[in-house]
Amino acid sequence: MNKKLRDFIIVFVIIPLSLSSLIWVHFLTNYMDWKHIKEEYHIQEGYWEFFGRNWYKKGFQIEVDYLREYKEKQEKAAE
């Protein structure tokens, strides 16, 4: 492989892919977190409303927020 072709591949293929992976990995992990809580909680009352209000949030803390809100709704309903 000649030097020009190698440099072209490095500059226009390898570097952009590695930089864009820094962005896409966050979208992928967020999607996996949301998918996980959907599989566990989608049958519970209020999940879809919660998802509609919080679709933009990061998945890092989302399960904790959902469970807290669900517990508060259950306590209000019990009163």
C-alpha cells in the first residue's frame, strides 16, 4: 500500500470513525438503558406517560426517577 493511500485512509476513514464513535456510544448506552427499563416496567401503570415526559433524559438515572415517581403514585393512590 503506498504512503498516500495509507495517509488518506487514516485521515478520512480511521480518524472520523473514531471521533464519531465517541458520540454514538452515548446514544447506544442511553438506548440500552431505556430498553432495559421498558422490558421491566412497561406493564406498570404510568410508564408510557413517564416515557413521554422524559424521553430526552439520559438513561443513567432514569430508572431511579421512574421508580421514585411510581412509588409516589402508589402511595397517593393508597391514601
